[in-house]
Amino acid sequence: MVKRVTTAAKLYYRIGEVAELVGVQTHVLRYWESEFGSIRPQKSASGQRVYSHKDLERLQRVKRLLHDEGYTIAGARKKVRAAASPQATSPSKVPTQEVAARPVSSEALLVDLCELRDMISAELLALEASSSKT
């Protein structure tokens, strides 16, 4: 059974923690990184893999596709790519009245804020890593 992680738990997880949360061994995570381009954990200053919440969600989805839904690696890769591709409707085609009338849930805002926090944290980690190398 896949454990669910709340977004408030931690900013980053090490590979052992992610392996336990997803329910696979660490070598499986490293293999999935090579097969799925969307799974790209940051590296800490010491070179360890550091996974964000988004990485964890992607890995849980990959596990569900492979183990629960029975997809092959190639099939799961196509499914992940299809989900990541931009929608057919571009934002410029959405009428402004529709955008203004659309309610925004606090949950959606929280998800957006968590994604922004993860991106900023990843940038900070990258800056720290590059500054420690010099």
C-alpha cells in the first residue's frame, strides 16, 4: 500500500525515505529516474538525491501505473508524457468573464503555493551547491 505524504511534512526527502514511502527499493527509484524524464531529483551539496513533494507524487503515480494498473514501462512512460503535455486550450482563448467567475479553492491555492515553495527551495539548493564548489 502506498503511504500518502502531507505537503506540510517536509520540503525534501532522501532516497531511502522516498523508497519507504513509495514502497519500492532504492535501485528501483534510480531505474525509474532513467526511464521517466519527469523524475529528476535535485542533488544536495554532498551529492545525495533530494526529492521534492512533486517528485514523490510522480513516483507514486509511476508505481500505481506499473504495479496496480499493469502498464509496461513504455506504456507508463506514454501515460506520464500525455498527462504532462499542455492542454489543447491555450489561456489566451479563455474568456475573461469565465476566468473571473471561476471560484478558486483554498486547496488549489495551497497546492500552487507548495509547488512554488518547492521550486524556490530547489533553486536555493542548486545555488548552495554551486557556491560550495567554488
